[in-house]
Amino acid sequence: MAIRKIAHIGHPILREPAAQVDREWLVRDAGQRLIDDLIETMRDANGAGLAAPQIYEPVQICALEVDDNPRYPYKPRIPLMVLVNPVVHCLTDETFQNYEGCLSVPNLRGIVSRVAKVRVTGWDRHGHDVDMTCVGFTAGTMQHEIDHLHGRLFVDLVEDPTTLTTWDQFERHHRAEFLKSVPAIVDKYHRSQ
Ligand code: ZN
């Protein structure tokens, strides 16, 4: 396993649609090694998720994990999961406002609208079918990671650029206000699951 370099906004690889993964390739050493590196790099950088194009591998694979994350202490837990060729299906028109950040967009956060309930289908790291429903922040994290596989970054979805903030300024000026909205989001979507 190895910690890989993370591509930053401006690098063309973050804007290219990633290629679908072939099951044969996935289960071989190269595919499994890439996934191990993706997980190790995500954990090293304290990411809630990381998509393969962010480590310069333009294939449709992403990893997610939230467990007492210092970058996002309010996010509900997501056990480690790897998604291959994932597809998002929106299950509601309802959206919620989320302050997002990204390891490929250093030191910037901003408010993005995310669909509050989605179904995600695809494969796990062994090529077995995955079909799950996610709500609230977890749904938001899924949409963020899967966007990376289509060349989209959260900054593309920031409707009000005045919400953009460095992480330091977020802590000083926006965190308290945002965290007031979090219990309502967590209650509404996560507990009704
Ligand atoms: Zn990201």
C-alpha cells in the first residue's frame, strides 16, 4: 500500500469523465492495489471520501469512510465502503444546504445544495452488486464523491460565491451558524432511515 499524491483543482484529470471499470481488471492485483492506495491516502488526509481521479487514476472508483473525522466532526458515521461504477438515483426533489470541502480544493469550503435522499447502485471492491439508499449528509458525501467520477467539483455547484471560505475563516465566522442547522438535518434524514 502507498500514500499517493492528491491532484488539486486546475489539474485536467479532475475534469475528465472517469472510465468504467471492467470486472476482470477490478479483481486482479492492479485493481485491488489501487483501491488499497485510495483508502490509505483518504485516511492519511482525513478525507470523508476520495475518488480515484483525485489520485491521478481516471477510473470509476471511490472510497468513503467517516469515523470521528476531524475535518467533519458533525457527520454521521459511514463504515468504510468502496464503490465501483456507482450510479446515483435521486429519490426526492428535496435538497439541503451543506458546507462542503474537498481534498482537491485545498483550504476552501462553500455551501452546496444536495439531494436529501438517493439510491446508489454499483459494485463493491470485489465486483459484487451494491444497492443502497442514503439520506442527509451521507447522501451528500456520496454525491460529492460520485461527482468526481464525472469531472465535477463542489465549487461548480456553489450557487452563492459569497459562502466560499477558508477552513480557518469557517471556524471563526461560519461554523457556529452552520452547526445550528445540523441537528435539524441529522434528525430529519438520518433518524428516519
Ligand atoms: Zn472531493
